[in-house]
Amino acid sequence: MTERDFLDIISGRRRGASAAIMRAAFSVAELPYAAAVAVRNRLYDQGILANTKLPRPTISIGNVTAGGVGKTPLVAFLAGVLRAAGHKPAVLMRGYRSVNDASDEQMLLERALGGEALPVMVDPDRVRGAEKAIAKYPEVDVFLLDDGMQHRRVARDVEIVVISAVEPFGYGRVLPRGLLRESLTGLRRAQAIVITHANEVEAEKLKEIEGEVRRVGAAAPIFRADHRHVSLRASEQSMPMDVLKQTPYFLACGIGSPESLLWQLQKYGGNCVGHRFFSDHHHFTASDLDEITTQAKAAGAKGIVVTEKDWMKLEKLAGGARQAIPIWRLRLEIAFWNDDGERLVAMVSQRAFGTPC
């Protein structure tokens, strides 16, 4: 079963007897998983399971659903702001689906924020990862715990929870029947909630999301943000997004929300002549690239658009005689509404350091 098949089934988009049987099976499997997660959270809440305080202030950025919600651009934003304020942040991440000891997010962060200037430590044991970071970079004075909401073994000074406005609550069910990693009551642990992709839904939908957050008892301030593509890069050349208005292109990506990306690109008034969506964190092969190029040529595309995350794996494959159509990679930034970014940074700094940036 592909990731797309799974989403079609749990969302109810796929009808018929076989889909109904699969949803019933997922519902049965949901019960023990949800119960185990609830018991674990209760043990941490009551102090029966102890968490470990890291030797530096710790800011967790996580989410309640599986799949892409836009955490990595937020981690990059916070790391950049903290560095600009004179701090020395390090990112601790699990290294989801890493290849050659480097995950997609690790490579993306290192490229976006200067490599060694931003230590990114990959280790499923975040406590051990923190120890490695301090040993190698003793100047580090704050940890960013990437995808840390359910990693409750580590104590945190700030809990930031990211919610995608496009699919905020994982179809209302816990894995595997839905996409929730835990009950929505987990939002009560948040000190800040960031709703991403906020510009992709109507104002009424945003109100509904905020209403549901309050209904489950979460009192954290809510901040709104968009993901904006600010430029395209081909080799070392930077190009404006307006290029998409002038040139037919083919979209290829292996991310959690490909439809959201397609929607964003169509806002530029461009001419997307086709697309090829792979599963999230897909590890591209030479045959994948050949397939993408063949489809793009058949559709009349003059460029292939990919995300920066996907380019991390395509870069070594692209080039040479085989690559007949240029690949353009998207540069993505998070953009907060109004003064939400400044307020979030001030709150995070106050909780982590006792003083606003």
C-alpha cells in the first residue's frame, strides 16, 4: 500500500467494500496504540516517568500529526533569529529516514543556515545528542529540539506545536486510523501554537481550527504563518518566481503535502503542465529522475521544479547528458502574519532566557 493509498482510505476519499474493511481494521489497531500513548503521557504528566533536563535551555518544535506541517522552516527561522541575537543554537533531531547518517531536514538546515555555523546533531537519543553537541561545540547555549513534542524524555523550557491549516487534526483519529500521533488533548502542553499554511484556507476555517484548539483545553497563544517561495535556483543562479509565469514547468516532489505545494505554485499564475508525486522522504534514484525527465519532456515542460529538500537527494543524480531539462529548486521561507513572528520570538526568549530578544 502506498502512502497515497493510505491517505485516501483513512480520509474516506476512497469508497467501496475493500476501503471500508481497511478502515475497520485500522480502527481496531487504533485502540491499543492510542491507549499506550495515553498511558505514557499520563506517566510523564504525573512524574512517574522522569524526563531529563538538558544542560542548556531547550525549545521543542513539534506537532500532533504525522506528515508535513512545515516544522523545518520554523526551526530555520528560530535558529536564524537566535543567532542574530548573539546566541549559539544547536539543533537536535532524530534523523527520520536518514541516509548515510544525514536526514533530509539535517541537510536542508545545514545548507540554509551555514553548515558548521549551526550544529545539527542527529541521534534518536536526544540526551546523547545534546552531550555530543556540548562536547564538540561547547559554545552552544540553546537547543532546538526538532520534532520533539512526543519525545517526552527530554524536558523543555518552551513547547511549540505546529499545526497545518490544510489538514490540522489528522482526520480526527489516532494512528493508524487517522494521522494523530496522540489525542488532541496533548495540545494542552503547548506554550505556543503556530498555524502554518494559514493563507491556504478561508478565514472561517482558521476560526474553526482555533476553536477546536480551545475546545480541547489548550490555552497557548496562537500564531499564524504562511510558507512562501521566494526564489528559484538553477545551479548557482537565482531566479525570481515570476519565471513560472513565463515558462511551462513540471513539478516533482516527495513531501508530506504535495497538493499544498501545487496550490502555492499555481498562485503565481504559472503554467504547470504536469506533476509526479512521490511518498514523503522518498529516496530518489537515477531511474526516478529519468522517469521525471521523460514525463516532463512529453508534457512540453521547459523546467522541472523540485523542493530544496528533494534536491538534497537529486543533486548527485542530476547533470550530464541524461538531464535534458533544467531542474529548478524552490527556496522556501516562513512568513508570519502581522507581528506574530516578533511576538513568538519574544515569548520564546523570555521563557528560555528570562529576557526577550
